[in-house]
Amino acid sequence: MSTVITTSTKVKKKIVVKKISDLWIHIIMTIVSCMCILPFILIFIISISDEKMVDIQGYSFFPLKFSSAAYTYLFNDSSAIVRAYGITIFVTIVGTTVSLLIGSMLAYVISRKDFPLKNILAFYVFFTMLFNGGLVPWFLVYSHILNLNDSFLALIVPNLLLSGFNVLIMRSFFSNNVEVSLIEAAYLDGAGEFRIFLKIVLPLSLPVLATIGLFTTLSYWNDWFNSLIFMNNNKNISLQYLMTKALMNIQFLKTSQNATTEMGRIASEMPSETVRMAMAIVGVGPILLAYPFFQKYFIRGLTIGSVKG
């Protein structure tokens, strides 16, 4: 009887300890979450604050005066913003989809132990992570040989379409989680290579595809360098480059030595710091909305097994 009571007491103590530990974990995670959210709130508050008050008061959660001048300046030419949004969304969706398809196909090939050239291809992928031809040859190849200037391919292909690091991550996932017995069973059922890849390998690889997909999406969404280098027509530039140009124009007007008195007065009244924060809000919004769709795959993790023992 005493043994049963002792065991029951130990079980109750373990339950209490677990509840206390869970409570502390929730408290810590709540604090961490607030620390991650507060910067976005501060950025938004600054973006709707008066520029002069920001210069006087500095960054504050409680500004003395609110103003929509930053958003008025950004959306002064709303058609350009809408067009840049459309181009960026199109490039991000197409680029991420094609990048995942090409990268996963290459990673799957070099992950197959029965493929004789897997080591040579893997070394080639790794070599591209260490060395490159330099900026000038890179530009000459895309602009003069491939002639990608002023085309959507210039926003999709250079630097972003295929990453050796992402390929090696997917190769490791395929090697550790796609069992050879599963592929052999598909062969016995009459499935070909493409069918095995599309119907078996990809569905089992959703965690790593979601992870790499999010990284690639962020790269495409935040890219402005390709627009700067390859786009001569301002109608085909990305959102990030459009906002960068707006900020550079403001800084140029404020620092120009040749500005007239009237021009200098107008430039001095233009918002700069609040525009910078408004640009951050406008640029980061769609990515924040897209993240929940990837979240469930992050929860599953990158080490999920394909065959249960």
C-alpha cells in the first residue's frame, strides 16, 4: 500500500514539474515573440509619424504628431507601385517554382548512389560555391551573349535561379530520407524515373522544399541588383529597386550642392526617415502574409523519414 502511495506521489510531482516547465517555456516564447514583433510595430509607427518630430524626438512608440506624408510620397505615382508589385510577384512565383524544380532534379540525381557521375556533378556544384568568374564576365555573359537586357529572364536567372548551397541541402535530404527500397519497389511496379521523382520523391520532400522555397522566395522578393544592372526600361523594374530609387532621389535632392533656394526648400520638406520605414512596411507585407503557408512544413522539420520501421 505504501509503495502505491509513493508511486502516486512521484507521478503527481512529475505532472506538477511538467506543468511548471511548460509554463516557463510559454512565458519565454511569449517574450521572444514580442521581441520579434516590437521592431515591426516601431517601424510602422515611425512610418506614420511626422518627419520633423522624428528628427527632434527620435524613434519612439509614442510620437508627438502623426503624418501620412511618407505613404503619400511613395504612392504619388500609384501606377508605378502597382506595376512594380505585379512584376515582383510574377518574378518571385515563377523564379521560385523553376528554381525548386531544377534544383530538386539536380539534387535527386546526385543523391542516387547508382548514378556513376554523381561525385563529379556534386564536386561541380560545390566548386561553384567557392569560385566564380567575377562581376564583369558575369555581366558580359548575361547582357551580350545571352542578351537578357530588359527582359523578365534578367530578373529570374542571374544569381537567383540555382544555388549550389540549396542543391547540397536537398541532396542530403534525399540521401537520408528517401529509402532505396522505396525506389526499388516503384521500379518493380513499373514506374519510370520521372514518375518516381514526381509521385514519390517530391511528396516526401515537402519539408525541405518548403524551407528552400522560402529562402528562394525571400531572395527574389528582396532583389534589386538585377534591375539595377540589366533594366534600362523603368517600366520593368522590381518593387525593391523602385523604392530604392525613390529613397536615393530624396537623398540626392537634400544633399545636392546645385539646388536652387526653392528646390532646396522643397527638398528639405520631403520625408526621408519616415519614407525609409514606409518602404520597409510596403516591401515586407506580402512576405509576412506568405510565411504562414510555409509554417506547417517547418514544424515537421527537415529530418522526417520516408519509411517507418
